[in-house]
Amino acid sequence: MPRRFAWASLPDDRLLKLRLKDFKVTVEGTWLKRCLQDLYGELEARGLRIKPHAWISNEWFSPDDTPGIAIPFYLAHPRLMRLERKMVIDVEGGTVPECMRILRHEAGHVVQVAYQLQRRRRWQELFGRSSTRYPSHYRPNPASRRHVYHLPLWYAQSHPDEDFAETFAVWLTPRSNWRKRYARWPALKKLQYVDELMAEIAKQKPVVTRRFKVEPLSRLTQTLAEHYKKKQAHYAINHPKTYDAKIMQIVSKWTGEYQLTLDAIFDDMVNRCRRLRLRAVGSERRLRMEFIVLLTAKTVDSLYGPSRRQWLAL
């Protein structure tokens, strides 16, 4: 049976005062364990015997010195997932399909670290130098066909390591049909290389095998309130607004943009309408549809426009 926690019944204000280490959640006994087992099955089906170890931390990441995956704490309990949604609107990895997409991406980092693939000349020719300084911001080109598209916001374009991890994830995904989907794309060369490379390393022993946990939840003394204050500042948002959730979900799906960013774009639109004293007339249904189109156009413009802001790397 799932483990029960006394803090699960606390109101938000009391929950936010607890330290991250106080939650004591683990992967075991949760739906995350099943997702990991599915990931292991996909790796095995591809001839890769590596099984990344996983632990709970404060966010998604895969360290560069151990072949493992850190999973954010909020995914380990429904109460924490509800609070995450309230604080930042999105729950990254909060559904099985989305969790699997992220796990496949992180598995790409694991394979790279375990076999030190970034040292290979061909890897560097296709993806770039892994030693390239990691950006705090990056400017994606949505029209580029030199990179695959797996996680939102054209994440493959943020860094050579992410380019490889995203390419690996597309290659690993069952029924992704990548040969047809990326036909005539320059990115196809990367996928073909990954296909050949994985067949090669399946016969080899990993170079890095040490298994340890980086920043495990049990060592994090930051309170939940401090955690969310930092996270909201990172995305340059105030406390999430209660706009029409359906509208945000539709635009988020169309654009691939996170809902918390749409919230900031919507704020800009509201403020401009107030400055210009604009008023909308017409039926609610018609205005709602026109607003969805307008918000989508504004979001796309923020991605394509020459004066757009730089997007934070995830």
C-alpha cells in the first residue's frame, strides 16, 4: 500500500513551511516506479542493458558524473502535485506520457555519461562540444530542421548535450517512426548516428558505473516556500492567476509553450488593453475564440519575432 504522510492533510500555508527533506517521499511505491520499469523495458528492447538508478530531488536532472536520474519531489505524492499546479500552473512530468518523455530524455544523458560519448569525434561533429558553456537562456529557431522536436520549446537547440539527449529520446520512443518523420531533415543524420552508435555500445561495458545520488531530497534543507519563491522568480512570474484554464491548455498545446509563460504574456496583453482603454464587444463564444487566436498569435510572435525575449533553458 502507498505510504501515508501526516503532512498530506496540512493546509497550504503550513505545508509551505516544511523543509524539502521533511517530506521523505521516495520512488518506491509510487506510479514513478512503474514508469521507470517501462523505461528499462524500452532500453532492453533496444539492446541496451543499462538501468539508470533514480532518486527524488527538487527538480528533473541527470548529473554528469553518475548515470542516474533525479526526479522532482512533487511527482511522488498527489498532495504535492496539487500544490505544484497551484504555485506554478504546470506539473512538469505530471502524466504518464509526459513523464515517459522526460525519462527518455534523461536516459539519453545517462547513456552519454556512462559511455562518455561526447569524447567521440563523430559525436562532436554532429552535436557540438559538450564542454560548451551551458546557457541560462537560449534562442530557439522553430523553423530549424537540424534538430529533433521532443520536449517543448525546441529544447534540443539549447546545448549539444540536450541535442543528443533529445535525439536519443526520439530514437528510443516506441513507434516514433523517426525515419519517416524526419526524412529529408538534416536531423536525420543524427538519428541514424544514434541508431548505429547504440548498436555498437550495446556490446561494450560502460566507462562510468559509480552510482550515487546528487542532491537527494533527504539533504535539502530549503523550505517549500523558499523553493517556490526561487522557482517563480526563475520564470519571472508572480503568483499564478486564475484565468480560464481551458484557454491556457489549448494555447499551450498549439504552441508548445508552458502555461506559466502564457500567464506572463496574457498579463502584458491585459496591461496594454488597459493603457489603451480597449473594450471588446460581441458574444462570449465569439470573443473567446478570437481571444484564443490572439493569444496564440502573440505567443508565436514572442518566439519568432526579432525583438522577442530570450527563453530560459529548462
